[in-house]
Amino acid sequence: GQNIDQPTEMTATEGAIVQINCTYQTSGFNGLFWYQQHAGEAPTFLSYNVLDGLEEKGRFSSFLSRSKGYSYLLLKELQMKDSASYLCAVLNDYKLSFGAGTTVTVRA
Amino acid sequence: KAGVTQTPRYLIKTRGQQVTLSCSPISGHRSVSWYQQTPGQGLQFLFEYFSETQRNKGNFPGRFSGRQFSNSRSEMNVSTLELGDSALYLCASSLSQMYQETQYFGPGTRLLVL
């Protein structure tokens, strides 16, 4: 089976840094994705990790440790528009399994 | 390049009816996946198609079915609708879904079952 855990909610101040953790226990692993979803909209792709280590993309970075079944998404220099749900998803056998999502609220 | 398109965007049906949703992938993408999103269950995988073949399916009853056409467009059908089928149905496409391929989501079809 698939078990993907991430915190339900996080709040941070504009300009700050927030780290969203994701732990997973899955029957197989072909990669881990992070998606951003604003209320009422479709998820949009943020990052992909298949090897251990850090992937940096502008203000967003994602880290993966396959041996620990652990990933995090780091959001730097937070902006109000970053208020959204962030979804961790594990790819296995052509199937993406999603965590419940972390709602990030950015306050002025 | 145009993104993933889904039709219709909104739909209201009554219990017992059936519904067909359509998804057109990004040009050149051959893999199409379908997901159901509800506030209680989050995003759940329904099935994935590549070259008109279903390669994987999630844990949904047989009332949920899908197919893919030779031009990679896909449809999903839900028969004998239940109230619990009210959800946002999302379609995602990728080049081939060979492990590293990123899935790009369409805007979704919001289905309300009364």
C-alpha cells in the first residue's frame, strides 16, 4: 500500500522561509513530485526528485532521501501568492499517489 | 503549446444517471491519467492510459471506466452516479509516463450529483 504523510497546515510571514516535510512508505518508487494547488485551481508542477539530494529552482528547493523515505519542499522569500496547498506525490508503476496536502498561509 | 483541456468544466447530474468526461492532452503527450479530488479523500488516482491501453488503475468500483483514443484524447465514464461521486475530476498528461515524466494537469471538471 501507499502511505504519504505531510503536515496539514503551516503559517509563515511574508519574506520568511518555510519547509514542508513529506514522509512516505510505498510499495515501489519511481520518483517524488511536489505540486502547488491554489484554491479552486488545478495542481501545477513544482519539482521532481528521483535521486537523493537537493534540487533548486529559484525560490523553491526540494530534497529527497530515498533510504529514509523522506522529502521536503523549501519555500524561500515567501510571497503572498505562495499561499496555497502543497502536495507531495510518489510515482510508482505509472501511478501518482498523493499526500493530503499542506495548506500554507502567508501573512503580511 | 496549449495545455491540457477538459470538458465540460461544470456538470450537475442526479443519482442514477451516467456521465462522460473528456480530456485532451498536451500535443505530443501520449499518457493520460485521471484523478478524483474531494475535500475528505484528497487526490486519488483513477486510472492511466498510454497508447489506448490502461496500464494502471486505482481502487475505484467498476462504475468508473475510461478509454483512450488513437489521438491520445481520453474519456472517463461514471455510471449509476451516487452522491459521493461529487468531486473535481482532474486529468493529467505526460509524454510517456516512463518514470521521470512530469504530469501536467488540466483545469478539471467539477461534478455535482444531486
